[in-house]
Amino acid sequence: MTISAGGEHLAIPVGYTEKITLDKIIELDEGDDLQIVDGEYHLLKKDNIDETNTSVGTVTVAESENIIDAITLLVSGATARVSNAQSEGKINAEAHNVDKAVIEIGSLAADMPTTLTLKLELGDEISTSLVEVGTMTINFPDFIQFEKENGLNGQTLTMTNVQIRPSGFTKELKINKYVFGSTYGEGNRVEEKEGDRILKIENQKITIEMQDIYVDNPQGSGSLSITPTVTLAEMAVSEVYGTIQPDIDVKPTEVELNNLPDFLQDDEIRLDITNPVFSFNANNPLNTDVEMDGVLTGYKDGKVTKIVKIGSGNGGASITLKPSGDKQQTISIVRDEQTVVEANATKVVVPNLNDIIETIPDHINVELKPAVKTEQYYTVNLGQDYTLNSAYDIDIPLSFGSNLKIVYEETLDNFDLDLEDVDIKKAVLSINAVNTIPLAMEIKNDNVSALDANGNVIKDIDVTVEGTITESKDGKTEVSSALNVNLNETAEGAISKLDGLKLKITAVPGQATDIQLLSTQWMQLKDMKLKIPNGIKVDLN
């Protein structure tokens, strides 16, 4: 015997869900890279980058002997007194194998003061036991910086009562520096020749003037001359001031993102984060600005997802590390100028920064390329290791822009309908969805499956969904939405097996963007009723 019941308005209550808070949707395990900070969700990752050492190799200016034009004092028959005489010449020196980092040299400082030796020797046919010079004035080239010495005023050495004997006369002066210029373009540029890098000090003028010269008892015929020689001893250089661009080779760093909740690893996930912050902490041990370029490359399943390039060398905003010795400084790379970063951090805007995390990669390869690009002079101690220590600190707060997509699965079961003897061709599950999460929820037809009491999918029920779950505009206010899940059996008796539904819910921003996600925000499915439009037929046999 079969009877009909319910007419067009039969509705069977099937219950409600508990409040589904975000900390249930976004399930976190200890050690996950996604963490809750003050109730807010942040994708956090930080670690050190291998330290980098750079140095500029030592250089030595080779010894050079510079013979100055001879000064003729007497010729046959001349008087033994000469009122004045003079000569001039050129001083030259070279350094080889100069480090490739050194482009132009403003000055070289000696490790230990080196020596300039002036030697005066008598020569030619006339002999004498003594030549006495009342006053001798020597003007040395401007590039030589002497230590203090009696009679030395700047580049001019004045000596009185100089006695030159057949054995010669020697005067030593101490040099602490060679100076060529104070700004780029004024200095001495390093030359390259056949694989060698050479510093050439060329044709630097020196003049010698003598007054009130007396030759004691000259003998013989012909002439008498004085030959000056200036010898620059080898100079081991301790520091260079100039245009110096050393290699700073930072090893690539892998940022692993493998401790993430499932919802962030789904292939359909698309993040559109408005305020991600990629910070790099580093010191700058050099006495000049270091500019940093870089390439961030995302990988997922062994394939490149996206590449983001940063720095002026890649067409972006300049990222500059100021001289800081061992002190760390922070460069915060952001997508938007309005993003708040830590105090004293330098903010650098990279508009396409979200590209690297739009599809969450398994890992990000970080290649940083710090470099000295300026031609401005600064000082480097040769042979010294300059150590650059750096670290990364990634903070991605989960407040979203318009392209976000999060996938969440929910199972509604234990309807306890007891429909084995009931003939139902179609039904509608009506749901009142209450939401305080600032994300709209949509359920596509392909993402709903009917389940039997054992949790198995009932393939003979065609499922369609009407309606969406509206977002809370502020992440606080409760917003109600009506959902209808239409169930149509394609084989007799299919709906009578119904005991639940499996839903795959896609969360996307609606009109509420840039609202922070909080662990306490929730969604609840209430007043769930199975409505049977044409009533039911019950087999009483």
C-alpha cells in the first residue's frame, strides 16, 4: 500500500552546524609557516642568509729611480764661485696587479712610511774635494705627501750650507701617502694591458735651484756637474681612496614554504595580498652606499611560478644600504606605499610583489646582488675582509585584494532522514548561512556531492546550487544568505539513501577587501531543511 504526504510544502529539519571559525577553516599545526599573531593570520618566514666577505687585494708601488738633468757648475777657466744654477726633471713610478675593484685612485696610503732619497753626485772632468751650496730649494711633485721634516714646507724643501763631496750627498724624506685627486675624474685611473692592471705615476715635475755655490780648489780641465737622483722606495699600500667597486657575491638562498595548511596548497588557490612585506636585514661594512638588486623566483612542483625582479638594475626603485659598519639596517619591500613597516626601516615599493605569492610556491629562490655602483671616492683598507651579514624576514598578513581564492571543504552528515521506504524524486536542501568572515563563499555545482550513511558518494543524484554566501563588510557584522541545494535523482531510490552532503567552498573577496582575517571570525549554516516540492510517497507494504 502506498500513501502520499506533505503536498507542496513538506520540509524536514536536518539541523545546523556549529560556528565554523576561521581557525577551523584554516587549521594550523605547530611549526606551520602560517601563524596567528594577535588573532590575525600571518604567513611568516625568516632565516639568515650566508655571510658574504669581500676584500680588495693589496698593492705595492715598485721602487723607482729617477735621474734628474745634470747641473753644470764649471767649465775650464771659470771662477770657483757660481751665483746660481738650476735643473728639472720628471718622477715616474708604477704599481702592477692592481685589484680589479679599483677603478680610479685618489690617494694611496703607505702601510709604513716609505722613503724618498735625494742623492747629489759630482761628475765630469774637473775634480774637487767639496762643493758647498749656500741655499738649495727643491720643489717636489704635488702627488707626494711627506711626513713633517725640518726645512720642508708643503712640497718645497729648503736646505742651507749643503756640502757635496766626491762621495756624494744624500737626503732622505719620509712619505706617508701619494695623492692624485679628491673627486672622481681628478685621480689616477688604473690602466689595463695584456691582463695586467697598472697604476702609472708619470712625468711628475721636480725642480732644483741652487744659489751661492762655491767649488773648493777645482782641478783639471773640462767641466764639473752635479747629477741629482730621486729614488722612491717601494711602498706597500695599506689603504686606497678612490672609485672602488668590489665584488660582493651573495650565495642564492632558498626560502622553503612547505609547512602550510592544506587550503594554501590547493592548486586553485590564488592570493591577492595587499600588504605583503619582504624585509632584508643587512649591514654595510663599506664606507659607501651599496645598492642591492635581486631576483625572486617561485617554484612549485619543480616548475617556475613567477619571477619578481627588484632594484634599479632591474628597472625598479633603488634599494640602498647606507654605510653602517656592523650595524644592521632594514630594507622593507612592499607592494603599496601605504603599507606600515617597522620603525627605521627603509620602505621600497615593488608594485608586482604579490606575483611571487599569487600561487603559493613550494620555495622561493632569492638571489641578491649587492654592488657599489657609485663613482664617488671612498676609502678601503687593502687586504681586509669586509663582512656583510644579512637575513630575510617575510610577513604576509592575510588581508586580501580582489583576486584572492581560498578553497575549504565541509561535510554535512548524519541527516538521519530514514527515507528507505520513501519515494522521492527530487528535494531541496535550504540553508541559512550566517557569515562574519570578510570573504564571500561560493559553491559550484561540481563541488557538491550527495553522501550515503557510509560517507560514500551517491552518483545517481544530480546536484545544483542556488545562491552564494555574502561576506561581512567589516569582518564583524553578521550577514545572512539563503542557499538552496537542488537534488534530483537520476536513478530510482537514490535520494532515499541521502544522509549528507560534501561541499567544496571557494572563498573569494566580495566588496570587502583589505580587511584583516581574524581567527575568531566565523560562518554558520543554520536552519537546514530538506524540502520536498511534491511531497512524498510512502510504501507501507
